[in-house]
Amino acid sequence: MTEERSGVPALARRFLARRRRVLVRLGAWSLLESAQTFLGGYGVAMALDHGFLAGHTGTGLAWLAVAAVAVICGGAATGGVFRGLADLVEPLRDGLIRRVADRALTEAIEAPSRAADGAVVSRLTNQTELARDSFAGLVLVARSFVFTMLGVLLGLGALAPELLIVVLPPLVLGLALFLATLAPMAARQRVFLDADEALSTQLGAVAEGLRDVVAAGAGESVAARTHALIEAEARAARVLARWAAARTVALGVAGQLPVLLLLVTAPWLLRQGLTAGALLGALTYLTQALLPALHTLMNALGAAGTRLLVVLDRLTSGPRSAVHGEPVAGERDSPAAERGASARVEIRGLTFAYGPNAQPVLRDLDLSVEPGEHLVVVGPSGIGKSTLAALIAGLLEPDRGEIRVAGQPVTPIAAEPSRRRVLIPQQAYVFTGSVRENLLYLCPDGASPAALTATAAAVGLLPLIHRLGGFDAPVDPASLSQGERQLLALGRAHLSPAPLVLLDEATCHLDPAAEDRAERAFAERPGTLIVVAHRISSAHRADRILVLDGVHAVCGTHRELLDRSPLYRDLVGHWHAERI
């Protein structure tokens, strides 16, 4: 079965071919229903010519009674029409639901790690019901027009063949104009629905990910893209409106021009022997039957018909192939392999206070961290450890002094999106997207699947990734624990090409074993590492330790600080007491 857009007509033909009996019953009831159209105009003409104008009031009333009975019989036939319609429409809906469900299951089996398609619910409910209702309406309208036109033409021919000479040319011309607009209308309707869907998707994504948009500073770009989508939908709506105007012209030619021509040619028709009753009957046919049927047909086919084609195209198209997990062009096998030399951190005379009249949190700090060194910062709560990490990262600006990373002065990170350093704070940031997108957030050049797997294994992230469904599984930040968010953020920093990593209590929500594994992974990672410790155990894994006590900083190895820093001895003793 072809899955191209051109396959929709073929599917429709096969669907209708399998239901010939239903179509025959529907046609029979419609033919009976059309008798009221024929007798409506013919009865009026006979009542006038052979009844009232001839002085036979009883005959005139009898013909009007015949027309009234025809209307009643047509109402009874309408019930049969709707029963036949149900036999045609309900199988269509059932078939579409089966097709959508089969497609969703096929996609889930072929790509189990891919995020679930949220549009499936819309296809199973809104779109299938839209297709069902639109199809039912079109069948009713098209059937009604065909048999109404048949009754009108038979009635006009029975009254006077000359009437057909006046009515048929504009009717055929108007119908031709209308049919010529159907294909362009369908194309423009598809463009409009695509634009509307794109805008709805964008607005939904923005509403759901507003936190991410603000955090990433992407407000202007997101607003620009949303504005472009709004403009695209507005343009599509304007073009669609122009084609709707062309449909109105076609309606005027097919439905209203015959009435005008009938009035203009009335003297000629009367000279040809047309009676006043026949002329009134013809006007009845045109104004009471043909014009309303044409109006309904063109509105239905011009709007609901083209919309039905687009919906059927989406519901019956096959699963779109997608390749997940393959390396993107330009991906690097290992970001760590291209980091180059580790970053040297130099701090000279650093002073910082939160406010002009506040006491400095850091005062005249001098520190050098050698390339590739692992430094741990310890001290009491509120002593300035996180402040120091934020200053090195460029999130804060010092009041005095200078900070250099890899020989370059540190500038505010908002003004300099640098690849030289990465900071993971205590409250890890994870955004809505896939696991892969979260991990590659700090890798502008990408990374290979092997590098992703190696990083995930190093920091202990693989069990979480497997539970979520793989690297292409969606991430809902609200559903993750704080420890799980920290693991994802640690994986992001480990994979990044930054030569300097700052971990500000970035493992505080992990258990000691998981924390040990993550910090060892960063210690083995090429580059310079500065860790604001949550537990003193982190100090045992460091090359050097910086102790902040609010007066002066002391830096050295674990053994050196046990001799030189009373505060450090207290911290170590406190940690040991907690373990006992």
C-alpha cells in the first residue's frame, strides 16, 4: 500500500469499492428523496397553469398537495439515507483508528528508545473524529447536490426544454470554476494546517520549557522564531481567504447567474410558448433547490473537503523513518582528547563583598592551581567556598584583584560564553529534552556514541540512562530526584571540552559511594579540577586542599594541613566522629 499523499485517492477508491451495496442503498434512498425536488417545482407550475390561472382552484390545490406529500416522503427517505450513511462512515473511523494504532506500535517496536509521539492521542481522538464527521458531511452534501441537480434538470426539461438552454451553460461554467479551485485550495489548506500545527507545537514547547528558555538566555531567539511562525500562519490564512473568494465567484456563476438569465430571457421564453406557471416553477427550482444545494456543496468541499484530504493524508501515511543514536556529522570521538593543555588558575589579591558596606567574604586571596591539578576547597558553611567558585567561573566580579584561567583574565560568563571552564553548582540544572541533548549541552561540536557511553560509565550514569530508556529518551526534570539531576549534570561537565571544571558541592545529593565514583572520574579526566567539598572525604582524593577560615587561607596537602591548620583538624575530626 503506497504511503504517499497521492495514495489517499487510491485508498478512498478501494474503501468505496468494498462497499458497493451500501452505496447502492444510499443511492436508492437518495433517489426517492429527490422526488420532492422534482415535484416541488413541477407541482407549482401545474398548480398555476392548470389550476389557479385556469380557474380550477381544486386542481391547483391538488397539485400543491402532491408537492407537500413529496416533501413528507422525502423526509421519510432521509431516515434511510442516514442509516446507509452510518454503514459507510463508521467503518471508515474504525479503519483509521486501527491504522493509527498499528503505526504507533510499529514505531515503538522499531525505535523503542525514541520519545513517545504525543500526537498519537490527537490522531486517535480529534483527527479520526474530524475525518469521520467531515466524511459524513461530504457524503451527505455531495449526494444531496447530485440528486437535487438531477431532480432540477429533469423538472426543467419536463416543463420546457428551452429552460435547459438558459440554465445549463452558467451552471456548468460555475461548477468548472469551482472544481478548478479544489486542488489549489487543498494545497493551501495543507500549508495553513502545517503552519498552525507548527505554531501550536512551538507555543506548547515554549510554555513547557519557559524555565529552560530563560535559563539559557534564549528569549529573543525564541520570540523571533515564534513571531516568524505567527507571520507564516497569517500569510497562509490570507492566501486561503483569497481562494475562498474565488469559490464565492464560482457560486455566483453557477447558482445566481442562472436566476438572472432566466429573468432576462423571460420575454423570449414566453414568446416560445413558455407558460407563466412553467416560469414560476423554474424559478422555484433555481432558488429553492439548486442555489441552496450549490451553496452547501461549495462551502463543504471548499473547507471541510480540503481539510479532510489533509487529515486523511496524515492518518494514513506510513511511519516516517528516523535514525536515532547515530553520530552527527562533525561529532568527535572524544572531546577529552582535544582539550589540549590543562588550564592554570591564577588568583592575585582577590577581594569580594556582597555589597559596598558588607564585610568581605574573601580578602586579598592569592592562589595558584597548576594545570592538571586537583584542588579541594573546604571550610565552615558560609565562609566563601561557593563564592570563590562563582568568581573563578565568571558568575561574580571581584571588587579587587585578578583571576586568570589559562593565562586569560576571567570576564563575566554572560559576556564571554567560554569553553575554558564549566561550573556545576549544588542545585544541578537539567532541562527538558533528551538525555543526549542534556549531556551534549556543553559540547558544541558534538561527541560520538562511544564518548557518551564512556562518560556515562565513568560517572555512574548508565543505570539511570537505562531506566529512562536510552540516550534518546526524554528527560522530565520534575520527575528526577536531586541526585539523578546531579548525575546528569556531572556527566555533562565530564564530557565537555573545558580544561577547567568547578564542582560546587555538585555531589551533595549522592551517597558516599556514588560521590567517590564521580569524583574519581573527574580526577582521572584530563584537565584541572576544583571541588568545593561536601564531605571531608573529598580531601583525601585531592592533590592539594584550600582551607578558608574567614581570616586567611591555608593551602597544602592533607598531611601538611593536619599540622598547620587547627580548623582543618577540627573538620577532619568532625567527619570521623560522624562516621563512628
